[in-house]
Amino acid sequence: MKIDGTPFRAIWVDETDGWAVRIIDQTKLPWALDIPRLTSMEAMAHAIKAMLVRGAPLIGASAAYGVALAMRTDSSDSNLSHAIVTLGATRPTAINLRWALARMEAHLRPLGGNARTVAAYAEAAAICDDDVATNAAIGRHGLPLIEARATNGRRVNILTHCNAGWIATVDWGTALAPIYMAFDKGIDVHVWVEETRPRNQGASLTAWELGKHGVPHTVIADNAGGHLMQRGDVDLVIVGTDRVTRSGDVANKIGTYLKALAARDNGVPFWVALPSSTIDWTISDGLSDIPIEERAQSEVTTMTGRAMDGSIATIRIVPKDSPAANPAFDVTPARLVSGLITERGLCSANEAALAEMFHETA
Ligand code: MRU
């Protein structure tokens, strides 16, 4: 997608040296477009853990380049194992991390020396290219859901939570891919962007990227979604996901479950967009089997923004002695999901439908 007319991906190899990895530092958005140059596996592990890069598909792609950086320094078997363990421990919920590392290891383990390093960069690039093609396919399959509601040129109002746009992937996004395609086709779309406390990925990232593409949108407090659905102001909900069980339970950013409940109560379709690399075929019950990341209390007790004097400021919003809890994800049971938008097409959120659509991996 484009930033001020210039096409970008969310991660790429530095054109000047051909080996360092460039990312967009998402902790600086929307205040600054900062593009750090990462030169070590440790720097990449930090970038994932501290959420300079985030979003399930981008976490996977970043980890793949983390392995490539590690192999450039030392392509030994032990360093390959070390890189996979270190990068694999950065974030627990998004299964794409484990998927990408497993793909890298299967590809690299039989090789050695310089061939392993060259192959690591090539495989990381292939993971990125596959991600772009996959998300474009998700966009094409999700587009008819929007088109069907755009009869007689009426505006289609879509609610989304967190950021599942192009900067959460390598390009296009998952939940936002059908929205970008609808907008580019001239359909009158409008997105309700939930701010997504505590880290505000909606307010800072989704609003930023939709704005850069010119897509009409309105930021709302997380608590406003149910009210808007009751008023008939939401035609459909589309969210991304960090892990889907083989039975169709969906882990996504904290607060997603409440929107699925409100959508069900109000007859609003609730769709989840995902690449098949987000499906964890080894587990069935999302509530008991998906690890939920617990993040720092400070994400709840403070907020960061631009102060009136133009500086970026972090302020405390909770009494000094009040503790906070910060579960970063929740699980929406499959029964509340209208359907899954995958790279192969629309799929019901249940074991039989998923197994039929992805029969070779199920
Ligand atoms: O904690 P984050 O910002 O990595 O959480 C991201 C989400 O929950 C996204 O909705 C999900 O990863 C899908 S991204 C295409």
C-alpha cells in the first residue's frame, strides 16, 4: 500500500546493503514514520517483543528475517536452534510466529555454511511474497460480502477492532484487505475504527493507514461498538485473528469477544479474516488451549499521545497505587463467528468446513 503516494511493504531488505532488514517502527505511529535498520537477530527479537512490528502475519515474516540475520552472523546448527528458540519466545499468542519458524527450520536444517545463509534470505523473502499474495486473495474473497451490502450505491459501514491492516502483515492486511479492494472499486465504504485500548492499535495504526489510503473512517471508543450496532449503524464486522483452532475458535485482540456478542445480539454478521498460517491444527478448544499473552500493567495505567505543545508525552491515568491487569487477547467461540475469510474462500467456522477447505494440512 502507499504512504503519501510511495508504495511500501511493512518489512523489506535494505536496498543499499542487501542484508539488513528495514521495518516501520509501529510504536512511533501515527506521530512519525521511523524506519529502523535491523542488523541482528537480537534486534529483531526485540522489535517483535516490544511491538515495533506486530500483527500475526508480520510477526511471522519478521521472525523469518530474524533467522536470516542470525545465519549471516553464524550459520551453525547450534545458532540456528538458538535463533529459533529466541525468536519463538518473543510473543505467545500469534501462531504465525511458530509457523514461520517451523518453515524456516525445515528449509534450512538440511543445508550448511553459506548455502544456509543464502537460503534463509530467500525463504524469508518467499514468506513475505506468499503473505502478500495470500492477503490479496483474502481481499478478493471478502469483497463480495461488502458488495452485497452496497446495493443502489448505499454506504457500507464496517466495524473493525485492533489493526489487521497492511502494517499488521507484509501488505494488504487481512480484515482490511476486502475494505481496500471495495474502496478501490469505488464502493462507498466507511469504517468504524475501535480505538483498541490499551495500546490503541485502532486509533493509532488502523486510523493512520486508512487515512493514508483515503478510506473514510471514524474512530470510536471501544465501548461504542454495541450501541452503534443497536442503532443499525454497522452492516458487518470484520476482524483479524492471531490464532484459530481447528474447530474455528478465534483468538484476537482483547475486546473482540464483546463485539462478537453484540453482533450476535443485533444480527450483525461477524467475519474473521485470516491466512491459513493462522490456523493451529493441533488444538480444538480455544478457551483452554490458546495461550493468552499478559502484557505490562503500564500499558493500562498510562497513555501516550501528542501534547498540545507538539511533544510526545506519556501520562498516567490510573491512581498511583492501583494495580492493573492486561490480558492482550481473548477468544471468540466459533458459534459467534459468521464465517472465516481465507485465501481459499469463505469458510464456516467449524472443524468439518476447515478440514474440507484445507484438507492437505488438517
Ligand atoms: O498485539 P498485536 O497488535 O500484535 O495484536 C494484533 C491483532 O490482534 C490483530 O488483529 C491480529 O494479529 C490480526 S493481524 C492481520
